[in-house]
Amino acid sequence: MIDKKYLGIYNESENQNQLFLVKVAKEWKLKSLGKII
């Protein structure tokens, strides 16, 4: 049985990773758009 507290911490870090990747993708898109324009 996996500890619920551990799962909570794991889910939290997963959410942080998702947010970070989304932020990086947005910044990269803006930069590439800036180069095109």
C-alpha cells in the first residue's frame, strides 16, 4: 500500500513540472514568433 502523503507530494511535484513545461513552451513560442516577425 502506497502512503497517501507520499502520493500527495508526488502529485504536487508532477503539477509543478507540468506548469514549468507549459511556461517554457509559451516563452519558446513567443521567442520563435519574435524571430519570425
